[in-house]
Amino acid sequence: MFTHLKKLFSLKTSTLRKSAMETGSMKLLHLDSSILSTYSVSRSLSSEIVERQASLYPGIEIVYRDLATDAALHLSAAHLAAWQGTPVEDAALGKDLASGGAYLDELFAADIIVIGAPMYNFSIPSQLKAWIDRVVVAGKTFRYAENGAPEGLLPKGKKAFIASSRGGVYTGASPAAALEHHDSYLTSILAFIGIADVTVVRAEGLASGPDAKEAALAKARAEIAALAA
């Protein structure tokens, strides 16, 4: 039964993407969050994922956000007050609130989301967390049912890719596995708001020497090249 449901879900998702592609309305949201600019592995991988998606869906519209160079403010009491109706007199706060609204609009409009996410201190960059705090909003992207279970409110059929990079190894039987609050956090957050179709392209062990880094990058790039529509 579960296999049948999985096939049905995959078929429905593919049909939704095909319909969007045929009407020329497919959109991709590309987010980067590394502070390393051109030296960033996650930026390189996220760019390659976007290029692969563009080759699979010619004409797809791409919206790009560099969350490191144009970072959102972290949530504050002033944000909460504004959301409760307090007049906004601070220009920086007003601009940030407008950016938060744009983040939500872009997320709802996107058929595909590509997130470049390096690991910083076992988790994601704070700039990416600030974006998450703008789009994980009760009553807009999630709600709780009467029984207390969360329900994602984003439109069905969205697909996400995470370009993950980290210096150490946190998968499998690694002794550092318990410290990983990176990919697992992002996939959980995306599922929470309704995006269950998530692919992680991971390059880890990058700080273990040139050979290990080269092997990790080759593996990640092979996975990108193998991505299908």
C-alpha cells in the first residue's frame, strides 16, 4: 500500500511540474548563505544544481537571494510589535519587514527551491536561520490541527535541493554524528511547512585533506549530474 501511495504521490508531483512547465510558469528560488564568497563549496554546488535544473526545465524563472551579503535582521521585540499592529517608525525595520514579506511571496511562488547551506558550528548559518524565521509563520506556512499535529500550508508539488558542505564527517557511524544539526534540521523545517520532496547533495570531510576534499566534491557533482526531472 505504501509503495502504491508513493508512486501516486510521485505521479501527481510530476504532473504538477509538467503543467507548470507547459504554461511557462515554472519558478526556482535559489538561496545562498555562505560567508566565503567565491571560496564557498556550498555556493559552487548550489550553482551547479541550479544549472542542472535549468537544463531540465528550459525557460524556468530563477530568483536569487544572497542571504550572506543581504542578510535579514534577526527577530526582535520590534518585529513582534509591528506584527501586532504597532506603527513602524524605524526605516531599517520597515525595510526588513518588507523583505520578510518578499521572502514569503518568493517561497510560495517557487516550484523548486535550491539552498546553499554550509555547516557552521554543527548547524546552519545564522543568516539562513533569519530567512527561516521569516517564512515559517503560523497561519501562513503551517498550522496545528485540532489534535495538535502540525500541517504544512505551502502548495503541494514543491521540490527542494540542499547543497550541503562541511569540514568533518557526520554521516553513518561517524562519532560526530550526534553533533549534526544541519541537514536534518533543514529537511525537518522544509517538511514542517509542506515540502517533503527534498534532495540533499552533500560534500563532507572537506577539512580532511586535499584528496578527501576532491573525492567529496567529485561525489557531489556526480549526484548533481544524475539529477532527473
